[in-house]
Amino acid sequence: MDPSEDGEVLFGVEQEGLLTGIKRLGTGDSVLDEKVAQVLALTGLSQDGVRLSPSGLDLYRAAFVVRDDGATDRLVGQALRAILPLQVLAQELGNAPAITEDGAVSLLALHRVVSPDFTADDARPTFRWLNDVGVIVYSRKLKTVRFIPDDPGAAKAGEVANLSAMVSPRTPYSNVARLRKVLRIQSGVVTWADQHFGARAFEELVDELDPTKVTELRIISGGAESVLSAKSYRDYERFREEMATRGIVVEWRVDATREWHDRWLVDASKAFNVPPVNSLFANQYSEILATDQRPPVDEWWDRSTPRTA
């Protein structure tokens, strides 16, 4: 497996460059360093690559209006926790004691976040500034790394972005708990688009969708036989009937075009890129990512065919 395309990008960016990118977007200049633009997108600090997201605006105000260095560092650190390298460190290290910087790099390589030839020398500058923003403790003397768990009571830039999380086989309960948190904040018309949608998801949807907020659930899948099985249709029928008693309209449609491959959970104001249903419950490595870019789910829905068997 090749390293993640997004894995090493953090190690090519400095905090000063990141803040310069925030300032440029905030003042209407969308010409950014490629790696800075990528990190801003991955953290949810930018929107469409041309403007700041709400969390990006919070950071702009802290850094350039109020000029509060402490708040700036804290907001940068909170945003960076959504990036894959830090998700790996969070899941694997948690509250564990410090490990050597070589060990931290080997851990990232194990999860294909960095390439095999990536070294501690490459990571060291980033470890130093991640220490400054309160994400890790990096000892320059001992050359060790210790992850600092997120403070649930800390003020955060953008609550939705902070629901981003890594799915890991080491945390089977937390994986489902993270999905449940995302389901609880859905409202209005909710769309779950997954080419390989699994009826197992009904078990979470029936418990977590709030009937005082959600009016409709739209499921879009592909047409694979394994997806459109007789059993999944029976589960769908039972689920639809029960949700109707709660005032939520449920419909499952099939899109045979196969022009989209990512999995999405979307309502009118939020969009999450989610793992395949079966992968999530199998505890395979993946991510739940909040995004400011809403996929064209209405277009997919309109061209799809209602499931009848």
C-alpha cells in the first residue's frame, strides 16, 4: 500500500506559512503555496480553496485582529488534530509515555502515513512546532514525542470539523461512537451515499437520528448484488416502517452510474466523508472527515431509481 497522499503534507509546512495562508485567504488572495492550501483544506480552515471557513475566520481573528498568540496556537493545534498523522498518534499513543522520535516516525510509516524513507530528520521541524501549539510534547534534548490528548473542555474553532476522526482497529467501540456523534447532529433532509451501503447501518440510524430534527433520510447505493440482497431489502422495509412512525420518511434509491466513489453523509448545512459502512464496523483503518465542500447528492438522488426489491 502506498503512503497516504495527505500523510506527509503536514511535514512540508511551518506554522508561519500556515498563518500566512490564513491571512491571504482572509484578505481575498487565494494564491497559496500548494502544501499550505492542502493543509488548510484538510483541517477545514479553508472553503473551496478560495475563502476561509468559520473555523478559519476564528483563527484569522485570533492571529491578526486580537493578536492573541496563546489563542492562535490553541486554534491551530485544534485544527491540526483532524489531520491523519495526528489521528494515528492519538489512536496509538493516547496517554502513553513518550516514545523516541524514530519510534514515532516508524509508527507513521507502519500506517502508511509517510514513506519508508521518511526519517526523524524530516519530521523534527514539524515536531518542534507541533510542540509549540500544544498537540505533542517534543523533547529536543531527549528527542522524544508524547501525544497530548484533546481537552474536551477547550474552546474549539468549528465544532463540526472537530468531529473528524480516525477509525482504528484498536478502538472498536470509539469507532461506532464517533459515527453516532455525527448522526446525532444531522437535521432536515439527510442523505447517506455509499456505493456499498450496508443494512447494518440501520441499527445506528434507528437509535441516533433525532425525529425532532430529521424529516427525511435518503439512501443512495450502487447496484451490486451483495448490496441489493433480499435480506437487506427486508431490513430496509422494517426500518422504513418504524421510522415512519417517528415522522421520518425513508427511501433507498440505486444509482447505476458509478461516477462517484467516496461515501457521504450530508444534510443542508453539513457534509462528512465517511468510511464504507462494512469497513467501519469491521474496525479497519479509515477516517470520518468533515468537509465544507458539499457533493451533488441532490443530482445523484434525482437520477437514481427507487429500490423495490
